[in-house]
Amino acid sequence: MAISASPRPFPRVGSARVAALAAGGAGGGERRGRPAPLQDETLGVASVPSQWRSVQGIRGEPKSCQTAGIATAEASAQARTHADAQVQTEAPEEPAAVAPVSQYDTLRLAAFLRRVEAMVVRELNNNWQSHAFDGYEVNWTEQQQTVSCLHTLGYPPAQGQGLHVTGISWNTTGSVLACAYGRLDDGDWGTLKSYVCTWNLDRQGLNPHQPSVVVEVPSAVMCLAFHPIQPSHIAGGLYSGEVLVWDMSRPEDPLLWRTGLTDDTHTDPVYQVLWLPEPRHSHRFQVLSAATDGRVLLWRGSGAGQLRLSKGFALAVQQLPRSTKLKKPPRGETEVGVTSVAFSSFDSSLFVLGTEGGFPLKCSLAAEAAALTRMPSSVPLRAPVQFTFSPHGGPESLPECWDRWPRPPVLHAAGPASHLTAALSQVPVCCALVPCAPLGFCCCFWGR
């Protein structure tokens, strides 16, 4: 802002009054304590006009700008390629076959058509007005299949190592499938690793080649069994003879219990594990394991992460029924290897054992006779065998008890043959032979 002032002198306003005030003030020094009277005075007003707006108007310059015009261009192209091709095969000329003249009675045929004409026309009219098959399209090439493949599951790292599927199990909810990978041809006690994989089939976006949970096991897993009540607990038997229990709800540390390498542990591969309710506590379950060392053991979980042996059975050759004829004569205390177990739904204490020699044996948990064996054990081992069924020609794969007869029969498979045997009879009721199965049945289940 620019301010300019005129050099002219200000007028003297009230000079007499000012002089009087000055005189009164000067004389007031002689009269202390009495101030001079005050009066209002009006002074003159001086105005200074601003020249800022006039200066700004002189210095202002108009400016303007404009963008250049937008350049546009149009172009078009078109390509056309047309080709026609056709092919046709000619049907071979065949001589026209002369249809034989059928011999029929024209009068009787005409009478029949007149008699049924009204009925056929009435049914055709009813079908024409019906809406029962609206929207239905006939597919003459449709194949009627009673079994369809929903999923093909696999774990590529296990398949890359040449591992086999040794066991599968469904959990109690029916939504999770567990698979054990191991070897059926041979094994290794120290270096062979295997896997336990689970797939949740109810999960959206299921990847058949990416399991929900993968557990790496230091030895080949031979069998699996889900807990009857706990959907995340699963027991497994290893090639090394150990029995482990995993909790699949803890992927970081799934191992819950294990038997460890003690005197009670199996010395041969474990071929089957089962969950059995405790006699006095139906809500508590024990793990039953069967191995080819001839022992059937019951394990109970403890708080220290260990499976403690609660009861055990052993199969000694000397204590088998006399009707059991083994191919090799026994020498000393020879144990009979167990390959499968099945419990009866009619009596929870009865079970059937499948053996390596092909003999299905009827056994009881209530057996009290001591087993004739020198195998070390922290609990007394019992001899459970009560009865021998008709033998097979190969190792027993899996017996299964059926509960719809007054006395439930037993279905057992070994090699290429399957036998259905009554509970109190040695001779099978029926036998199914599959000659095209060179390796025999891996498992067999009977619908309940």
C-alpha cells in the first residue's frame, strides 16, 4: 500500500485551552491533593487518501491463453478370407432286397383295428394333454452307471517316492478321509519315510492333490483308524511296530500319544488298529493293535504322551485247536502272525483274527488262559483262540462280522477267495473265487 501526505501544517485547535491546562497543571504542584478538573476536547480530523487502486490499475496487463486444437484421424481396415471345402462318401450300392410277402388274414386284421381304434385314440389324446414329461429330453446315448467316481485324491510327493496306499479311514462326521502311505512289497526300518494325509471333502475349493493336513512319519504307515467320537483323532500302526495317535486339529504338533520302542512294543509290522470302548467307561476308548509278531495288544493313553499297555494276547502254535493244520511244523514257541481283526456286533467280547497261514480264528477278550510264550511284556499275555474256521490258501486279509443273522456270520478274504462262514461252523456257507486277482483282496467290507 502506498500512502502520501500533504506537507501543509495542521491548524491549531484549542490552543488557549491547552495553555490553560498546562498552566493549571503547573500550578497544581503548589496545591498537592487537589487535581485539576478534566474537560472533553474535540480535535480536528486529518484524512489521507489512498492511491493504491489507481496505481494497480496503471500496472495491470491483460493476459490470455488457449490450448491447441485436438488432432483427430480416422483409419479403417478389413481383411476377408473365404474358403469352401466339402467331402462326401458314396454309399455302396446294394441290391434291393425283396421283402417276403407275409401271410396274414386281411379281414381279421381289419376287424381288430376297428375294435381297438377307439381305445388307442382315447389314450393318445390323454397323453397329448398330459404334462408329465414337460421339459424331459431323451438321451439315448446315456450310460446308466450305479457307481461314479467323485474324487481322485493323491499326494504327489508320496507318489513320487513310489509309496503305496496302505490304509484309508473315514472320520465320524463322514467329511474327512484319511490316507496312509507306505509300502506293500518291502520296507525299511530306519530310512523309509511315509505320510498320513487327510482331505476335507466338504470344503469349498477342494484340491484333490493338496491334502488339508499332511503328517510326515519316520516309518511306513501300515493301517489307520479314526476315533469313533473324536473326529480329529486318528490311530496308526507303523512298519517298525509302533502305534501312534495323532490329533489332526493341531497341524503344527499333531502327535498325541505313541507306544515308543519298549518291551511291550510290537517287533513286527502292525497290520491293523482299532478303537474299542473300555468295559467300565463307554465314553473312553482304547487302541487295539494286531501285528505279525503274533500279539494283539490293548493300549490306553496317558497324560505323558505315551500309550500304556493295559491288556495283551498272544497266538502260540501249541495253543491252537488241533484242527488247525499249518503247512510248516512248529519248532519251539512259534507265534502265528496276525494280519486282520474284526469284532462281532452281537457280542463285543468276540472277535475274529486273520492269520498269515490263512486260518480265521474265533477269539474272546474274556480269555484267562496264559499264553505259552516267552515274549517280554509288562502285563500277562492271554491265549484268546476258541475256534478255527475253514482255512484259506493265503494270508487272511480282513474278516468282517455281519449282524443280521441270529448268529452273525463272518466274511473273510484271503488270496483270490472269499468265504462266508457261520459263527458256529467250520465249513463256509458260500465261497466267492476271483481268479483274475493275483495279489488277492487288500480289504473287504460287508454292508451293515
